[in-house]
Amino acid sequence: MDAEDTGGRETAGDGAGVILSVKGVTVAFGSKVILDNLDLDVRRGEVLGFVGGSGTGKSVLMRAILGLTPRRSGKIEVFGHDLDRSTAAERKMVERRWGVLFQQGALFSSLTVKQNIQVPMREHLNLSPKLMDELAMLKLELVGLPQDAAGKFPSELSGGMIKRASLARALALDPDLVFLDEPTSGLDPIGAAAFDQLIANLRETLGLTVYMVTHDLDSLHSICDRIAVLGEKRVLVIGTIDDMMKNDHPWVVSYFRGERALRRI
């Protein structure tokens, strides 16, 4: 597939394979427009890397999809549900099928790791405390944390452990779609590579679809099936890493073939 410069309008081919569809989304804060008529489709089972310069609105779009940031216009469909037209019950059903890892982890400081993992369970499910404890321990194992991490508070964890604990919470309800906001930021190269491998393994074993906001070139090269580049308030281009290496847009050239990028080769 060739990279597409479509004014932010991407055609996904097989519509049945699209798990998340963003059409004509505009987000503004006062008179400052952050995203303007942006389109993006995410395909079932892929890892989509979402990149762009600082302040371009990468996290803003993710928060708009999640309903945490209001938008002026546009339509967002997740699992075939138009979020604006969904009933409260339908919206809750959709939210049960996604998980979110925020950039700084966003763990509740007053709760232990186990209690943090159980927050989505308490919100969406009616389970016994014993079953919730068992499920929380399973999620810890799934993300590679030791069992004794369950009783620790976020302040007692390393940066890498916070990322994994946050991912365990994102996986608490066995989601189909996971949003990751800068999952490897703040990690050393070895820790970042291990986290990338964890994401790849979870995608394979659980059949996850992953929407990953990142600036990490290694992540883009190693685990992303496609990459969407945000710039000029829209998706400039979308395609594989090979497509990015061939694209002639100045920002894409600078990011993927600039001096810093070439040093990784």
C-alpha cells in the first residue's frame, strides 16, 4: 500500500474491518482550532502508531474519541456505534470494550495496584471481591508484574512498573481496543523495548486493536502495522513504515529520515 496524502481523508477498503472511524472531526479551544475536519480509520487487529509534532493535537484527538474533550463537529464511530447517537446503555457497552493507558499512568495514588486494576471492574461489573482479586492477579501476570506488586502503592513503583500496572488496569475488562498515550515515554531503551514487545505479544495473544500515540521511532519501526502522521490540523499521510520512508512531505522526511532517525540504523 502506498502512503496516502488525502487531505486527512483515508479510505479503509473493507469497511467491515474498521473498528474505529473518525470523520470530519474539528476540535477547538476558544478561537484556536487544534483539529480541523480530520478523518481517520483504525482497522481491527492492527497496531496504529499516531505521530506528529509537539502541540499538534495527538492526545487531543485521543481524548476527543474517548469523550473527554468536546468537539465542534464530526462523527466518531466505535464498534459500529455512533457515539453521539448512542444511548447511555450503548455508550457504556462501548466503553466496556476499550481500555486506556494515559501518558503518566494516571493511577490513583491512594489505591494499591490491585485496587487500581479493580476500578473498571467495580464500575462496569458486578463481581464478588474474591473474583475481582483473582482477576486482578491474572492481569498482573499478563503484563509481567510480580504478584507482590499487587499490594504496593504507585509511589512505591518504578516508572516501568507504573506503565505495566496502568496497562493491567486498561486490560481489566478484556477490551477489544486499547488506547496508549506515549506508553514508552520516560523509559530507558531496554525498558521501552520490553514494553514494545509486551504490546506486540498482547496483540497476538488477545487479538487486540491498538491505537498508540507515540514519538518513539523504535516503537514505530518494531510493532506498528501502520502509522498516521498528524500535521496542519489533519492526518497528513497514513501507511506502513516503508511508506513513511518514501514520503516526500517535509515533516515526514525530517522525522523518519532526518539525522536523529538515521542514527538508529
